[in-house]
Amino acid sequence: MSSTTRFAFAQVTPAGRSAIATLLITGEAAVEVIDQYFRPLGRKPFSSYPVQRIVFGQWIHGDGTYEEIVVARISELEIEVHCHGGFAAVEALTSALSQGGGELLSWQNLDCERSGGDLPYWKQVEQLLPKTKTSLATKLVMQHSNGEVEKVIQEAVKLHERGESAKAKALLVPYGHTSHLGRHLIEPWSIVIAGRPNAGKSSLLNQLVGYDRAIINQQPGTTRDLLRAITVTQGWQIEFVDTAGLREGDDAIEITGIKLAKNQLAESDLVLWVHDLSTPWESEIQQALTDYTVLVVGNKSDLPEAPAAWPGLKVSAVTGDGIKQIWAAVLEKLVPDFESSQFKVLFSEKMDQQIQNLIAEISIGS
């Protein structure tokens, strides 16, 4: 709410036709604007009623018509207005409030105003619920929106005050530095599939997502654009990006595809480098990959010339052999402690920093 706004208001019941709609009005001028439009059945001005009193009366519109409503003063600066849930009734009230100097906000922004600018952590997480797309994300969001993290912090503070600092830190440490995991429960991880031309990147993409997303062609350089496909493993959304083969090219379209691939490497969470096992490993590739988080996969393990002594992951993008091992390695790279009983996650960088600061304070004071 700006410094020139006299009060703010929002519809706090879901938008749409309903039996009853509720508007929440907050600000120093809230009572004043209610007195301007509302005529209580008891004929006293609304401002004369005490806090927590429910008052029935009529909301008088500018054209002389009226709407029967119920008004409750829930605090000195906050008033609830309950009216008919039809579109016309809500629109008439919001129009009058806007003309009276009020600022119409979303209920989320009004919550933010009421809390001094920042929503409490549990409330921030609650707003993520419509964005969850897996059962794991929904489960963790619901746990956090029920106050799980705040309870952990309160318990840790109590333990520290009792001199049990080690136990306090043990509660908090698993949550530290985990907000990036919370972000990736809402937004997919980005995994770039890269490698030399004709290494089998497109075939591997199809095996990983379980359907033919990419067109397979034996001619090197067939994939010139970035192909994207989203799938889920153990509750984590993964967006695979199949790139053009990385090599120098003379064709203008191919060069553009290679440039796109290199740009995508820099923005990815993980690079899945596909090496053709029927060709020698090149030491310069190893050097070029040092700037990225990389998982090297040897493809075409089904071919006779594939070396038996290949030290890393092996897969056949044709038969599917080795796909389960790749998925396990991918998850271990992205979420190392996911299978651990100590696995925790946060959905806010600010809460993450707050917990890190609290751990530091406990360490200093212990």
C-alpha cells in the first residue's frame, strides 16, 4: 500500500460465483469508509461498535440502491465485509471502495501488507501448492505450509537455550543450503544431452523419457535445433535438452545449432555427455568438460567393437541396457542425499539464509 493510499482491500474468498463473498479491508481509513457506505440495522454508525462485533445492515450504492451485508470489525484497522457472492454484488462493493480511496490488491499481496512486507515462510510455501506437479513436491509443500520448518526452528532454539547446542545444530544442519532443491521441486532440473555428432544422443533421449521425442537419423548433424522433453523420476521433474553435435561446421544452420548447444551447456544443471564407444576417447573432451557438472555415458555398448574395459557408465540407446544405472547416477548427481533419512529441503532462499545464520550463532555460542 503506497503512502498516499488511505486503505487497501482484497477479496479473500475464491473468485467466481458463490453464496457468500468476503472482502477484507485494512488501513487507518477502513472504519471511515465503512461509515460512508454502510448503514447498520441498529441505526448507530458502524464506528461506534466495538471490535469483534458482527453487524448486519445495508451497503448504500451511489444510485440509491442497496445491498444487505454483514460487517465485522476484527481489529482496530481491519474489517471484514460479507456480501452476496454474485459477480454484480462484489463488483459494486469493490468499485465503491476504490472510489473511496482504497487500493484493490490480491489476497496474497494484502497478506504481505498485513505482515509488514514479508509473508511468513509457511504462507509463502502454501502459495506454491498450485504449482506442484509431482506427489513428492505436493507432500513437502503441504508439510512446510503446516509449519514444519518453524517448529524445527523453535525446537532448536529451545535446545540451544538449555545448553544442548549439538542437538540444536543436528536439527538445523540438514535444512541448510537446500533452497535450490525446493526450487527444483517446482521447476524442472535442466539436463543437456551433448556429445559428438552421431554419438546416439537422440536415441538416448528417447530411451530416457520413454517415448520417441527425437527423430533418429544415421546422418551426422541431423539434430540442429534444441529438442526438449520433460519427464519425472522419483518425484523430480527433469527437462532433457537434446543438442546439436559439438563440432566445427561449415553449414550456417549447423553452426547456429552448435552455438545454441554451447549456450545451453552453460545454463544446465547437469551435462550428460554421450561418448560413442566404437570410437576412441579424446583427452581434449575431458579438458573441455571441466567447466560443467558432467556425467559421461558410453553409448553403443551393444556393438562388437565397444571396449569391455570402459571405466564409466555404459548404455545401449538401442536396446535400453544401462538406462536404470544412468537414472540412478543422474539422481545421485542432482540430489546426493535424496535416499538418506536426513534429506531435507527448503522453498525459500531467505529461510535458507536464516537457518544458516542460526546455525552460525549456535556454533559461536556453544
